[in-house]
Amino acid sequence: MAILKGIPVKPSDAATEIVTPTGAAIITTLASSFGRVPEMVIQKVGYGSGKRDTGSTLPNLLRIILGEEIRDQKKRGTAIQKEAIHVVKTNVDDMNPEISGFLMETLFENKALDVCYIPVQMKKNRPGIQIEVMCRKEDLDNIVHIILTQTTSIGVRYHECERSFLLREKAFVKTSFGKLQVKKITNPDNTVRFIPEYDVAKRIAIEKRIALKDVCNQIIADANPRIQSTGPNPLDRD
């Protein structure tokens, strides 16, 4: 047990020892992480069968799989990525709405992947909101702490799930407004498209007194030559 400190373990119905000190030492020394079997290209598989009757409902077998982890989904001809994340939820019906904006900003500053507020009807027919946050496992405890500290919630629930998403990265493209930062999205067929960054488009809309939708449409048309603008070039206006 001392050797396994800090290592995730599961209970067993076995009546005898099923992990020896030597085995525990090997695992804790050689393994860099613990969790689900990752997506990989299997190279070798090995089995070991124990002779001892452990009294468990599970067979006394050990299987080791050796493989190469698939880190870049492009190797399989697609830009769709996969990862395990946590979804955190809580419902509140007695919180000052002004706190919601500050909470969302704080969550994003602390590595939340996404935050959304959903209107819900709660007990005694009181209107409230469901706070839903997506985050990675290493950020879970901090996200939960922020929610319980910054809101009137007295409890949260969370679960692990898988998500699929497209490759995205920052890029700079030439537009009618100059060289701008945009999001570069790689589609499932590995074609590329560019979409405006909200803060960048907002700044241009304010500076040039142009409708935000027109700024976004123009950036999309300039960054994606195959996409035609739906309206006149906003720079042609007086």
C-alpha cells in the first residue's frame, strides 16, 4: 500500500493478494500515467495466467498491450481530434445576475474550455440558470472551487466524457482591413477555412463605424477566396 501512494486503485473481491510489492514497484516506476486505454496502433499483445485461486469472480489473468498512440488524427486522413474532458454542472436560482458575467470571465481565465448558461425552472417554480462548464481533468478541482466560491451554489455535479473537435489554431491573413488575426479551422476532409476573431472584428467595427456583421462577412470573404461576400464591400461606403 505504501508503494501505491498517489496511484489510482480499484477494489477487488479477491480473497488473496493480487498485486505483489514487486509488481507494484514495477508499475509505479515505469508507468507515466494511469487511465483508459488510449487510441493506438496495436503492435504486440501478451498474456500471463496465474495458477493461484484468488476467489475472485474475475479470471487470474494479466494482459499487456504494446502500441503506438495516435496523437495526430491526420495520420488517419481526418482532422477530427478526440480527448477526454469533464463537464461540471450546477443550478442556481438565488444569484445576482451581475455575477454571471464575472463568473464566466473568471472561468475562462482559469482554463475552462467552454461555459454556458441555460434557463431552467427550479423548485417552487422559481426561474434559475444551469451553469455548465467544460474543462480538462487537471483543471477540474480549480473550476469546482471557483463555482462554489463565486456563486450561491452549494454543490456541483460532474462527469467525464469524450469530445470530438476540429483542429484550430491562430493565423494571420491579409484582408481589406489589413493583416488580421483569425481562427484557422481544418475541416474533416483536411481543407482549411478561416473565421474572424470576435475581438478583432469588434475593434474594426467601432473604429470604422461599420456594422459588425459586415466586418465579419468581409473578413471571411477576404480570408476564404472561394467564399463570396453577400453584400457590398463596407469600405466602399462614404
